[in-house]
Amino acid sequence: TDSTYRTDSMIVVHIDPVRRTAGVISFPRDLWVEIPAFGFNDRINNANAIGDRNSYPGGGGVALAMETINSNFGIRIDHYAMVNFTVVETVIDILAPNGIPVEVTEVIRDPDYPDEGYGIINVEFDPGVENMAGERLLQYARTRATKGGDLDRARRQQQVLEAVRSYVLSAGGIQQFLTQIPALWEELSGSYRTDLTLQQIVGLGFLMNEIPRENIQYRVIGAGYVIPDQNANGDQILLPVHSEIQQLISETFYPGTIASTADLRSLAEAENVEIRVYNGTDIPGLAASTREYLVGRGVTVTTTDNAPTHNSQPTVIRYYNTGRDTALWLADLLNLPNDRVERGTDGLATTGVIVIVGSDIQPILGGQ
């Protein structure tokens, strides 16, 4: 949290210990919601401050923030952890003395990044894999100096979470990491608040070790789930599209039985939408190669082209108004997780499905 006790980021995690699945949803700080028990609307990131100022029953700001999510979106929060930036930097530097590798997918130039002394510094990132120490990793996760602003930042924060998870599992296993938790628990005791016990945190660590990456869904309440607007003071806010958000929550936290490829194909054929493949990289012929791969698996691709921007983002599959089942079928054929399927809001189409291929598609095509 920042110095005013508004939540800088709000992430909800759902773990199913029986099915070995996990879902992660980021809530944008400007989301305009009803503040329960107070009778007015405000940004979701103000709930914590309002609760603390008014000594909200049951735990002040944290209790009100939890109840705000529950009353607006129907998610009961069982536990919470609130950490400041010191925790993030310290844990990363102890966990990974040489930094954690993170793939930067676009140029970032932020001349107004807030420093620890309440001033500003210049922060820059260039595309490519960079080993990031704690402070650098935090800068990457916090900057809003990209076209998508807070929504881009939420995606980078989830990227950082996955990078840390992958690093822990590859650097000697979760057991080695968990042996360091008791010392960190004491050392950082003034920099976090949680209702979890040390034993519960260790148990969650072991549980996450048993959940395969393909069973973890990362989602952001972003474009397609919100409507940009202004409040009475002229401040920028995001109005939630509740029907779409409820579907997102259901898909992310409570995924149904995974359909077979044949079932997905039948659903896609019933939709009968156009499928296009766009090259989102500077690698020549990547869209054509992807088309060939899909055609060989019974897919009719109507068009290949270059995407408007070439930023080497990971491959995504976008559906425009209709074609969600088709997009899920293509994700299955391309061996991509379902969180690569998203509603298209970029204006590239009004109907149908577009596969925007990134460089990560090459190993998949190579195995055809």
C-alpha cells in the first residue's frame, strides 16, 4: 500500500486444493464500486482508507476492502495479506541474489516514477529478458507509463507473480524457499499485515508447488469488462460491466470440466465464425506458418496479415462479440492456456476470431 493507505494493487487469489487449480484476478484501482455500509460509490482502492478512517467493524480498512469485493462481486474473502514495497524488495533479493528473469515485451519510458523520498526518478525498460533485483522488479510492476496504464500494470504484476513462482520451483524447489520463511516472517514483521498464520502460509506454499502451471489462470478486469467514465469531480474512473465480470470470475475461479478437443471443435463449428491469423512480431512468415499448422488440424483460416503493432507480446486469441468457443478450440490446438483467450476490444474486427501470434508460437509450430 502507499503512504495514504489506499491500496496500490488489489489481487484476489482462489485456490482449490482438491482439484489442484488456482485463479488470480487483478482489480484495477480506478474501478467504481459501492462502498458497503456508507451509502456512496468510490474507487475500489479507497475502500481500505475509508475503513481505517471510520474504524469499520471487524478490522478497519482491510475488513471494508474485503466486504467491498464481496458485496460488489460476490467473492467471499477468507484471508488477506497486505504488504508494503519493502517486503517485495527484501523477499526478492533474498530469494534471488542475482535477480529473477522477466521478459520485457515493450519499450517503457517513465520519467515520473515515484521514488522512496516522495520525489520522482526516470525508469526505463527495453524489450528482452532482464534479470531483475527487488527494486527493479518493483519498478517494472508499478510503472503506469504505457498506453494501457493501470490495466497494463496489472498484467505486468501477474507476469511478475508467475516469474517468481517459476523461479522458486526451478531454483531448488519450494522446500528450500520455505525454509527461509520463518526468518523473513520475523524480520519483516512491521511491513505486512495478515490473518494467516506462519503454518498456513507454509501450507499454501506446499500446495502451490502441487498445482501445475496449466491449472493456474491469470486474469485482469480490463478492456471489455469496464467502461471508462468520469465521476462528479471529473476524475477518471472505470465502471464495471457486472455481467462480464461475473463470467470472468466463474471461468477463472470455478472452471468446469475441461472439454475434449472434439467437443470444442463441435462448439466452434456451431459458431461458424471467420478466423484470421495476424503476425505480431518482426519474424517473416510467422502468420503463414501458423495458418499452415491450423489448416493441418482442420481449421479454416480466412486471412493472414501483419498486426498493426509488432511488440512480440505472447500469442493471444481474441474473439469479437461472437466466437468464444472457437477461440478456446484454437487455444487447445495451439497448446495455449485459456487465459490467452480474451474479448477483442482493439477495433481490429467486429466479429470472428483473430490469432495474434508472438514469438512464443515457434516451439509449438516446430513440433508439428
